[in-house]
Amino acid sequence: MFALNDASNGSALKYCAYELLNRYDLMAKFKIAVSPLLGFLDKLEEGYSKYGNPYHNLVHGADVMQTMHYYMLSVGLMHWLTDIELFAVLFAAAIHDFQHTGTTNNYHINTRSEFALIYNDRAVLENFHVSAAFRILQHDEFNILANLSKDEYSEFRALVVDMVLGTDMSQHFAQIKSMKANLHGPLENIDKSKALSLTLHCADISHPAKDWDIHYRWTMQLLDEFFRQGDREREQGLPISPLCDRYTTVIPESQVGFIDFILLQSFDVCSDMLNKIVAPAKQQIKENEGEDTESTSQNADQEGESDKKDPSSSSSIVHIKYPWTHWLQCNRAEWKERAVKDAEERKRKAAEKERLEHEANSTTTDVVNDTESS
């Protein structure tokens, strides 16, 4: 996504959103005209750039949108969705951090900001992101939902609101606990809105599950944003939020902790959920293949083998793959190794400091003794 942003002169979100809406044929299905779509995407990019955030910017919005697309395609989740639901998923991903202030919900609450007062300290930013995005749609020249029916609009908006509010980290453990409980029952127990909310939540925090270079770049940009908040908190005499103190935060250990206590659990539950959702389709295709075995010719067999290698074939949607597993483990191992080296370096510096202080004290004592002798 960084490469796309460079190639598009800083418009990764516009190009990503336009491509995906067109690829899923949503522009045609919901009669979205090009002019209002481009105008709306321009407004989105403008809003994402408002505060000059290192992390919560238009590239992050595009990255999460593309990640949702990749998850839906690689796992086959898109085949569980109606067209309006698919539209809502991509829209929610695109707007989920719109006009982010570069500060956390707790910062808004502690400073009694206007946003905190409007949203009563509850999912402050998440509520604001949705509200601000839908306010743009109130203008005819940007209204990409103009041709939705009343029922379609209601379903679309309800799902978008649920999904974006589901990215609130304060709801993380409750969200995970609820989904784990639902996984013990039949598929009907899994609420589609909650399932999609969890998937977006995982996509939102997914950079540790990507290639190390990408993950490391996102990590440093996020910490830069956190440290800026910490500097403001220090200046305002506020308690410095976790991970926001540039002088005390130990980066490798913080990342190992985030992966261990947040990421691994999140993706384990999400994987189990997606498997439960997609498994019936897998079983159905296996049964269909069994029925066709006797009548299948050698040429058809060869074509079938070719289809299995084609990620766009209907057979591939049931070969469930979890692309996040490999990089989560690799990146955790890399941070673990760095944490050990970092701890050794801190220990070395502490010993060096103690040695210098001891030498200084010894020198002072010698001077005092010499003075008293003379």
C-alpha cells in the first residue's frame, strides 16, 4: 500500500476504493456515478489528511480496505455476503478512521474535548468517524448512496455503524468473548454483523500479520503518533497514556505483548469463526464432486486440477487459508529476539552508569581525604 500511495501521488485510498468497488461490480449494481464517487473519495482523503497523522491517515484507510478484500477473497467470506453487505463492508473499511485526530479516545475523555462531550465518552472517535463520513453523503454531489432503496440504505447504514464501532479497542475483549461463545453453537448463532465487525477489527490491527518490512514501518509510524500524544499529555500535566512515553516505552517488549495478548487471540477466534462460516460450502462442493466422479472425463479431470490452482475458481473458495498465521509467528520471533538484545543493552548501560558513578564517588572521596590530610 505504501508503493501504491507513492505511485498515485498520495492518493492510495482513492485508487484502492475505486478499484475494489469496480471489481465487485458494485458501481453498476447500485448505480454509483463516477463523478460523485470521485468527489466522495476526494473528501475522504482530505479528511484523513486533516491532522497530518503518521499512522491514522489515508494509507491506513486504504490498507484496511485492501486487507478486508484479501480476507474475503482468500477465505471465501465474500460468498457469504449479499451485494449490499459487501458494499457496506468495503465502505466501512474505507471510512473507519475518517478524520482521526491522531489521539486516543482516552485522550479526548481526559481533556474533555468537544468530541468526548458530543459522544458521552463512549467510542468517541468511532462514533465521530461514521457521523462525519455520512455527513458528506448529505451533499448531492458526493452522495454515492443516492440510488439505494430505503430498505437498502437502512441495512447498509446499520451494518456500517456496527462495523466501525466494533473497531473500538475498549470493546476488544467483550467482542472476543461473545464470538467465542457463539462458536460453540450452530452457524445460525453467528450474527452476521458481529462476524463482519470482528473481521474488520482484525483487519484494522493486522499489520503484525504482514511482511516484516511492512509491519515494522507501520509500527514505527504508530509509535510516532503515540509519542506525539504523550508529549502533549506531558505538556498539559496529564497522565501519560500507555505506550505514549517516548522515554520509557520499550518497543520490542511492547510489540511482543501486543501480539501475545491481542493479536494471537483475535486471529485464532476469527479463524475459527471464518472456518465455521465457510465450512458448509466446502462440504457441499465435496459432495457435488463425489456425485460427478463417475461421469468425469480425463480432460475434465485435468481442467479440475487446473481450477484448483486458480484462486479465482469456484473450488478455491473452500480451501481455507489463514494468511496471517505465518507472519504473526515470524514477526513475534523477530521482536522477541530484539527484546532480548534490547534487555542486554539496557543492562550493559546500567552497569556502565553504575561504574561511572562509583568512580566519581571514589574520586570525590579521595579529594576530600587529601584536603583533610593537608
